[in-house]
Amino acid sequence: MRIWFKRMGRIVFWLIVFVLSLGFLEITGTLSLLEPFRCWALRYSVLCALDNAKTIRVVEHSNRFDRAPGLDPAKETIYATITLSPKQVDELRTALPLSLSHDNSILKCIFEEHQRIEIVEPGGTVTTLHLCFHCGQLYLNENWATEGRMPPGWQTNLSHFISSIGLHPEGPWDQNPDAAK
């Protein structure tokens, strides 16, 4: 009986060490057990918003880091706004594949968004997906906690989708013939 308690004590000790190690790795971002859930939750949030949408717009705009002549960096300039048709909404949905590996780490580059997808619900609630194709990052709404790399497949698919509706994921953004001057 005494030996059994001694062995159980060792097992419990190593189990505690293991759990604490996983917690440390999760906190430091070295290993995240939550990554599959983050990707799923991000995709789920966007798809639910699309399901409930009254209007979906893709907006191409200036960024505070743009240095074009005559452009006020403190004021956003809208170059183009595309309201999506039902067919385009279906194409957008297919551009968001499910992936269980979502690297939510923040890159060491400046988030230079030039496109956003605005999903307007009947009650007026707006869900906004901010996109930076320069470094492949995104964030949802104004929640910087969701900032991170796009899940695998999203950057390529969204880039093709943005191009297919006549916008410019890689620039030049101010060359759109419908750009507001």
C-alpha cells in the first residue's frame, strides 16, 4: 500500500509538471493548443455574419502609412466600394476554407490594410474583416486581439476574390477608375 502511494505521488507530480509546462508554452505562444479553435471561431464568426447579412461591401481605401501626393494620412480616402451580389457572397464564403492550423502570431511588420469587408446586418450591426495582403494579416471588427496571420488558404483565396471583383489586393490602390479624388 505504501509503495502504491509513493508511485501515485510520482505520477501526480509529473502530471502537474506536464500541465504546468503546457500552460507555460500556451502563455508564451511557443505552443498553442487553442489554435484550431481560434481558426474555427474566426471562420464561424465571419460565416454567421454573412448568413445574417443585409448588405456586404468590400471597401478599398488608403492607409495612414501611404505617402501619395495630396493624400492626407490622417484621413481615410475611399478608392472603391463594391456591394456584393449573392453570387459574389457565395464566392467569398468559399474563399474562407476551414483550417485547423491558424498561426495567430503577430508578424513584425506594420499592418497596412487597404481592403476591408463590411458585413451589415438588418439591425445595423456591422462586422468588419480588416485585411492586409502585404504581410497576410487580418483582424475582426475593431478587436486587435484577433489580429494575426490569415489562416492557411485565406490569403491566396481572398486575394483572388478581391481581384475578381475589380479591386487590387497588392496595389496600386489609388489607380481604380472609380477612385474618389
